[in-house]
Amino acid sequence: MRLITCIAVVALAFVSPCAAQPASVEAHKGMVVCVSPPAADVGVAVLKQGGNAVDATVAVAFAMAVTYPPAGNIGGGGFMLVHPGTAKEPVVFDYREIAPKAVNRESFVHENSADTHKAVGVPGTVRGLELAHKRFGKLPWKDLVMPAVKLADEGFALTQPMASSLNSVLKSTKRNAEFTRCFGKPDATPWKAGDKLVQKDLGRTLRKIAQDGPDAFYTGELAELLEKEMKAGGGFITKEDLSAYKAVERKPIHGTYRGYDVYGPPPPSSGGICLVEMLNMVENFDLKKSGRKSPETMHVMVEAMRRAFCDRARYLGDPDFTKIPDHLTTKDYAKKLAQQIDLKKATPSADLAGDIPLAKESNNTTHFSVVDANGMAVSNTYTLEDSYGSKIVVKGAGYLLNNEMGDFNWHPGITTRKGQIGTKPNEVAPGKRMLSSQTPTIVAKDGKVLLVTGSPGSRTIINTVFCIVVNVIDFDMDVQAAVDAPRLHHQWFPDVIKFEGVNESPDLVKQLREMGHKIDPGKKGEGITIRIDDIGKSTIKLPLPQFSPKQGDAHSIWIDPKTGILHGAADRRIDGKAAGY
């Protein structure tokens, strides 16, 4: 499979049309798109061996725990959305981390850093992959984990972006000797492209999980190593917390948008509800008539974001601890919100606060998409929270721990105009799952999958997915163009619009400011490396024109409803690969 490529400079901005761009990778039988080229190859190999999309997802997730330590993990958690590609209904596997039993509402009121042992939530990734595999998997569990073992034991060649990432985090992370031992270059020189990263301790851990099954992570020697690490650093997790952890199968949030079915994750993820709520609102406007790059379209989308994120703060949390209103994803509710949007004037975010008291004025995940020959599709987003999580490696086990406890509202009752949220639904409680913005999404038409997408990026995740869905459905963009197109973000507070290409869009900025919007001025962007074939040996440096802040990396797949051909789009904002066969 060959990816048709352009050598021309690509210029992307809201105010000028895109120049020639690389096309998406095409395939007929299967596709994996993710940030890690070696992991994408692992996933395609599983599909070629007769595995389905869930098998490939399990293999990719474990491989990325080795090859993409900023977010690939076994020490974190996430959400997996599976569309069986048949008459069966889609399903979500919730493997979000859980607060340890020893915490309470006040545990983090006086904490100032999430890079501590206290900030680690009980990991859910291994249990989540296990649950999905039990429900849908075809190939043996061991066969899906062993490719990751090999990558850890024998090492893998670093790309330039991965080498730069490691060099940067090693420079800033001095206090954790185990982190430096595991991820530092043996001769203490900086990593460079082509160097091999070998992780023997992680290899032993993964081999135990492969041979003894998922229980090996949550009980026995590995559980003891994690508990020992927690005690050494003053963390909360115990062996009892680990053995009690359960992943949950949930019904996805389902909405419709201009005749298409849209599926996303339910709480404790806010992604599905917010996405459907925003789509329901903008469905009341003719975006196509206004044009994708117009201030009118941006204004309407931002006003929808503003209202959905306000509802996110007011209502959403772990459904086992808080009642989620049923009306949030209804068309009637969205119509009422849409009627509040003044087409000529921005709504101040404070005007939406209502009963939420406002205080006076004084993020790394990864997403990948998989489709198999039978039409089964998986959209998976998982995370360690910050890049490299807590920067804490479990001594003797070789894996990184999350710092997901930072996703709770640490300061109850204190919601600020700068973006700190203190509403009750997401307060800390033992056994509770922290609210997430992860938005693995599948769009279908007449029961057949059309688009598989998602993104990292903290609260920007939801709006990245929102932009891509609108690009594909309203503006008929092909998947690569939809992924490449500049994105915008508003999250209620701070009351400011962020969008890529802001410095190249002076007229648009002027028009939005005249409507009353506040604009983040951003910074200059930087170049990236993309892979231009399914083997991954050829690369080309393309400038990413002034995208600041860069918002997410949405590795996506679109299925041509007429031909069934799979189109995989790796997001050029970061290293990545679309691999198909």
C-alpha cells in the first residue's frame, strides 16, 4: 500500500485554502491509525493473522505502552468504543482509573502538584483490555501481548519526535531516579533518531501479563511492587484497591446529526454528552451556507462549546455517585440553547453560570482507530493524564503511573474564571471515577460505520472531535483534510477562544472580537514529521503553519460508503502512521 504524497509546502489557515496535501492511506481489508508507527505495524499484523478490530486494539494498546511512553500505558486508563459492524449495538468499555479507598473530599485541597504519588489513581487499562477481549476477541490473549514483550525486550528504533520527547522530559524530571534509569540513554547522552530504547523491566511485567493473564497485574508480585512504590512515595493505592478494580461495560451515548448516527462514551466521560449536545445545537444552523472559515460558523460553534462545557461543569461526574440529567442530549433541550445564541454577539461565559458560584479573579492522552475486514470498528482513547503521567516508574516493574487524580475537582465549591472547576459532581471520593474529556467517537449511516475518530488534548479533546465531525458531515471534507484543518476551542472558562492559525487570520480575529469574543493570541508553530507509506521507512518534513496552540492529534479512519475502501488519516500535528492492508 502506497500513500500518495505531496512535496509542496502545506499552508493551513482559516483565511486561506489548503494547498495540496498528502492523501490518506487506502486499504480494503483493515486499517490501524495511531501515533506510534511500531504499534500500528503490530495492529496490522494481528489483523492479517485473522484477528478482529478488538484483537488489534488490545495488541496496539500494549505495544504503545512500550513505544509511546508519554501516553501509551498499562498504568493508566481510558475508554474503548466498539461498533461490531453488524446488527448488534455498539458498546463502550469504561476502564477509567478509580480513586483509592483512602482518599476523601478534602485530600487534595492543599496539594499544588499532580506529579506526586498521591495523584495516582488505580490503573484500569489492563482490566479494560481484558473485558473487551472477553466480549469480542478471537485470538488468544497471550498472542496479543507478546508483540509488546518483544518490543520491550529487544527495543525499538526511536523516531525523531520520540527522541526529542524523551530528551525534553529527562531534562525536566530530575527527582525520579527510576524514571531516569528506565528512560535515560545508557551513556547519558541525548537520544537521537534511530537509537534503540530497551525496557527489560517492562518486558518482564508484560510477559507476566501475557502468560498469567490480566490478574497478574492486579494481584501477586506486580501488585506488591505497586503497593511498595506507593508506600515509598506517600501514595494512597493498596493491594486491596488493585484487586477490587473492575472495568465496566456501558451503553454509549447516541445522538443523530443531519441523518447520521453519532456514538460516544458516557459518564464518567463527558465526551459523548458534550459532543452530542454541541452537534444538536449547531444542527439548528446552516453551517454549510455560512462556510467553514467564516466568522459566523466559528461564532455558532464557539457558542455551542460554551454552553456544553457549562453543562459539563454543572452536571457531569461518575454516574455511580451523581445523577446525570436525561435531557442533556435531547433535541428539544438543544433547540432551547440554540435559541439563546445571538448571531451578532458573544455570550459572556459568566452569564451562563447561574447557580455555580464564581470565585474572584486573583495535559497527555493518545487516541487510535482500528477497522477490520468485517466492518468491526474500534475507537480507543487512553491516557496517563499528563505527558508521562506522574513521571513515576514502579521500581522493578518498569511501567509509568498516571496522575489522574488531578482530573477531580480538588477545591470543592471554587470555580474560577481562569478555568478551575469546583462543582460537586466531580469532587473526590473513594472508589469514584474522575470525570474525563476522552471522546472516542464513531459516526455511522444506516448501521454501517462511516467515521472513526477521537483525540488527546485534555478538555480540547471534545472540541477537536466536534470540529472533525462537522468538517466531514457539513463540509464534505475527505478524512485527511478534516483532520488537517485548523481547530478551535472554547471551554466556558477561561472565556477565551483558542484556534490554530490565529496569527495568520487577522481579519477573522477582528470580526470575532467585534462580536465580543476574546481571542488567545497563540504562538508560532513548528514542523512535524509524517510517514508517507505503510512500511514507515519514508519520511518528509512538512511545516505546520503557525498552529498554536496545537490541538490534539486525531488519528482517524473514514470508510467510503460506496466502495467500502478504508481511508486512514494520521494527524500531522505529531508523529504517527496509518497502516492498512
